[in-house]
Amino acid sequence: MFLPLPYKIAAAVILVGGAFAAGYNKGMAGADAEINKYANEVEKIALELEKEKQMIREVVKVEYVDKITKIKEKEVQIVQAAAEKVPGQYDLSNGWIHAHNAAASPKIDLDMNLAGDANSSFVKDNLALQTVVQNYSICLQNAQQLTSLQKYIVEVNKKIDEENTKRGIDIKLPDLPWKKKEG
């Protein structure tokens, strides 16, 4: 039983096409399985990194609160000493008050005529010391907040770099401008 040539060609094409489709479907199923495997791995890594970030955040937060508490306690102690123990011997000039206020506020520009005013402001030096101490405390608190934020960022970046290295990924996050160079 002989089949005509066009039927033989059609049968061969159907056979080859069927084999191709079966192989393609099997390959796609394998690829989908690999993609799902890597997606699950990435999700697991992301969850682990999120846990690490939370732990770092808690450590930095506790350190931050401790340091801010100490700064505030010191402020209260010195302000109290300035009010109760430091003798108020001199009245500050209006010029001194104006120059101080101009230095402490971005809204006040220094006026040289006001800065030269030698008249008494009736503000004692120990009262001014209290204000200066409070201003320093605010600055120290802001500095500590920035330092803690920088520490958090550096620690999280270090964990990311460790995970990348562990997995053979050669991606390093750029050095941050405030990060101290080791060496």
C-alpha cells in the first residue's frame, strides 16, 4: 500500500509538528517550574531581608532613644544649673541678643546697626546660657537622628551586600558619602 507523495509529506509535517509541539510544551513546563522556583527563592530572600531590616531598625531605634534621652537629661541638668547655680552677673546688650537670634534663626538677617546696640536688654547672662544650652540640645538631637539614619542605611546595605556575595552576585551598592573608609 503506497501513499501518494503529498500524503507522505503531510504525514511527515504532522509528525514533526507534533514532536515539536510536545517538546515545546515540555520545555515551557520546565521553564515555568524554574521560573516559579526562582520566584519563590527571591520571595524567601526578600522576606529574610525584611526581617533583617526590622532587626536593624529596632537596634538603631533603641540606641537612638537612649542617646536622645541622655542628651535631653543633660540639657535639663545644665538649664537647671544655669537657672539655680550659675550667677547672673551681667545684662546682655541688645546687640548681643540680636546677633544671637540672627545666628539661631534662618528668618532673621543680621542688621549691623542692631548688632551694635550697646543698651542693656535686661537679659542676664545665665538666662541666655539656658537658651544657648537648649539650642545646643536641639542641634545634638538632630545630629543624633541623622547619625542613626546613616547607621541604619549602612547596616541594611551591608546585609544586602552579604546576601549578594553569598549567592555569587557581584553587585555592590555604592559607597555612601558619609561612610567612613576602612583601611
